[in-house]
Amino acid sequence: MKKDTTPKFHKLHVKTGDTVQIIAGKDKGKVGEVIKALPQLSKVVVKGVNIKTKQIIAGKDKGKVGEVIKALPQLSKVVVKGVNIKTKHVKPQQEGESGRIVTQEAPIHSSNVMLYSTKQNVASRVCYTFTAEGKKVRKLKKTGEILDN
């Protein structure tokens, strides 16, 4: 019998809009915003820098910090602004139009990013705590900074 090859859904510690730093790979050290998260693939796509950032911890973009543009929880991936840039060759669509090369952010596995504090310039793991009102919020372990308002 064949094993079920469908990927498991992973719980991502990153959300769309979070700022992350790349901690592994070609873009190590870059900071960007998560554009897209892909939990099924455990990857994220990262975009520029914002309040909530992620640091990439593995891969070609290791060390880069960026804002999470999109979270893909089913694939366990995220898209981070300015990280894992891929080039795409586009054919001309109409007569007289020339082909072009387009660059775009590709998803990165969520395990390769950490939340990044722009106030203290440090990457940190996430823990969950409850506020005085009883609301569950995300908090950076190193700095104690509350991420969810």
C-alpha cells in the first residue's frame, strides 16, 4: 500500500503582515514583511520591512529581515517582501509587444523565519500569553513585546 502523500497542515508562527528576518539561505540577514504564508509547504513569502517583521533563519536568504506579505498556512509557507526573489520570463501577449523578465517573491518555509523586533533589532521566538481581559496574544520571548493588539 502507498502512504498518503498529501502534506500535513502545519501551525505557522508567522502571520501575513509580520516583519521577519531571514536566518538561513542566500538572503540571510534580510528583513522583510510576510506577504504570503504557505502552511502546507511550511513556507512563507516575505516583503519589505514593517512593524511586525521576521528574520530568515535558514536557506539562501539566511539573516535577511522582511515583512510578511502573505501567509500560506495550508502549505506552511510565507511570502516575505524582498526575500527569495525569483525571475520569471514572460512571453509577449499581443503582437508588437516584447517579452520581459519579471522578478517576484517566492514562498519560503515557515520554519526558516523568526519574528523580528524592529524596536530592539533582535529576532525572537513566539510564545502565547493572556492579557488582563483574558484575550490570548502573541509575545516575543526575548523582548516581551506584545504583537497582537
